[in-house]
Amino acid sequence: MAVFKPFKAVRPVPEKAAHIASLPYDVMDSDEARIEVAKYPLSFLHVEKPEVDLPLGTDLYDPAVYAKAKENLYGYIERGDMIQDEKPMFYIYKQVMDGRAQYGLVGLASVDEYMNGIIKKHELTRAEKEADRIRHVDICDAHSSPVFFTYRHQNVIDELVERITKSTVAQYDFVTDDNIGHTLWLVSDPKDIDIIQQAFANMEYLYVADGHHRTASAAKVGLVRREQFPDFTGEEEFNFFMTVIFPDNQLKIFDYNRVVKDFNGYTKDEFLAKVAERFEITQMNSAEPYHPAKLHEVAMYLDRQWYRIMPKAGTWNEANVVENLDVSILQKNLLHPILGIEDPRTDKRIDFIGGIRGLGELVKRVDSGREVVAFAMYPTSMDELIGIADAGEIMPPKSTWFEPKLRSGLFIHLLK
């Protein structure tokens, strides 16, 4: 069974929600955040990226950064910009992008279920990134931004969400500068809360879609708090962390593309000859960017020319859920053996570009000379993601890019 629990969220007052809601901390740098808070002074980036309120050049991991995050977080509450709900409830968070809507439920997941594998993951985490979020959560005494989960869709939840969203007035309803709609409803009726909790109790697993570092960090803060309070009952707030959880059939994974700085000592012709040993290469006649049309098809761009490359039979293990991923095939048969990129997480010669930025970004990067070759990937599917998580396997880095991103500052979970 999976635990999913209502909570008393701290939320913006309705008239300020659109001005407070911000992108998460990990999709922009400090300079971009400073521009954003200049435009929207109430932006929750004051908590997510608190260095915007400190002198330029401040180390991002300086204790002053975390102290400023805490000061800013509780400043919203003290000023009355945000208030805490009086009773535990769930929340429905709708996002609309390019006409596609996804409806997530906002609630609390269990630290224990993350530790025992009921909450499944598909990515590795990096210790330094975990440490940053652990300090942020611990010092703020709050989960200031949610993690992004998914579950195998259930009709009973779909029906409840449709009923509530059609029959009740939304608390927030606004469109952000990136033309994404954000709408929030309250789920406060005890009968509806019971329906949701029972539906999740009948699920075998939940899945981390995006936010592996935040999830791991939230769980580890919970474990530390248990050591600090050895008489804990299991019901304390630190035993749970905040998530928005969406049904798998409403989510879209975008491609996560690659660009590489050099040919690893080969000439262009030598590189293409090496690629042809393991891939069928087709030179595309059109000058338009070419997007892969199906699984096991990769688009390659170099020297102002697009190519379609497809792995030759026998160059990968189709029976293995991880090795069957296109990103794995490319890594095993091209990036590592030909371009010499052994670990794409640490090699400075490779960079990754989310598909939301379009193939034009790949063209621009290569044509400028910044990189010499780009690879456009066919997107990983939700079935592949869940299948890998169910198998207890780990995806290669930068396999998935989810859009739209969850906004931070629309709901906060206090640990006290």
C-alpha cells in the first residue's frame, strides 16, 4: 500500500499567488533569478534562490544563504502574504501547457516508503546536491517546494478530480509569463479525503518522476529528526514530505538532447566512418531540423547537415530495460567508444539541452562552433520510466525532461 496524507499547507493569499509563484531553484542561475525578482518583488525565488538578497559573489553554500532563505520564508507569513490552512486537506493542482492539461494531487508522502522502496526512483543522486537541499529543508524547517511523483492512473481518482474541478471555485487561476496556466482547488470534504487515501492505499508503488535530489533530501532530514527525537511516534510532520502526484497517462516527457565539443581527435569524415560501423546513417535532404520519429532513431547534426542514425542489429541488448533506452544505446555505441565520453555526468565535453528549447538550439550551438556535433533523441516514454523503476534499475543521466515545471511557493509544508 502507498501512504498519501493530507496536510495544512501554508499558501499565498489568492490575490498574491501569481506574484509569489516561481520556477524551482534548479532551472535558473543566480543572475536569472535576480532579473526575475526585480520584475516580481514578491517572487518565491527569495526562498528558492536567497542569494538574490545577498551581495554578488556570495558562495551559494554559505550559511548566510540558508539563513536568508529561512528569514524570507517566514517573512511571507509574518507579513500576511501567506497563511496556513486551519485543517489538513489535499489540493488539486492543474497545469495547462500548449492546450494539454495535467491534474496533480498535492499531499504528503512517507519517508518510510521512500526508504523501503514503495516509492520507486529511476535516477542516481549526487551527494553535494543532496547536501544543499538537506541544509535548506533543515534550516527552513519546511519543505518549500514539492517533488514531482506519478502513479498508474486510477479511474476513481480521475472521477473525483473531475467532479471537484467542475463543481467548486478555484483558489488560484493564473497564467505565468511562459504561457502556462496554473489552477488550484481545495479538497477539504472528509469523504473526498477518504476516497483519495483509500485509492492510494490500494496502489503497490509510487514513482519519482522529477526531483530525485529533493526527495532524497527530504527523506534524510526526516531520518535526522528521528535521531533528534527518539521518542517519535511516526505521525510527526518530519516523517512526511510534500509532493504533487500526477497520473501517468497525463504526463509528457520531452527529449533530452546532447551536444559534444569535439570529435575526440577524429576528422569529420573519420568520425562519420566510425559511426557507420555501428549505425545505419541516412543524410537528410531537408535543411529543416530533423526530429526522430520513433524509438531507436536518433537525429545527428554536424557541419550544417542533419543525419538520421539507427543502431545496427546486435549492437545492444533489447531484453534489458535500461540498455534498450536510446540514451543508453547512444552512450554505449557512440559517445563512449567513439567520442571518449566515459561518464556523461562529469565529462565537461558534453552538455545536455532540454527538448523544450527546440532543435533550433542544437543548430545554434553547433553552427556557432561552441560544439561540433549534436544528437536529438526520441523522448523516453512513461512506460519505459515506470518499467525501469519497477525493475529496480537506474536510467542513464539526463534521460527525461518533464514540462511544465511545478511552481514553487503555491504550497509549503512546515515540519513543526
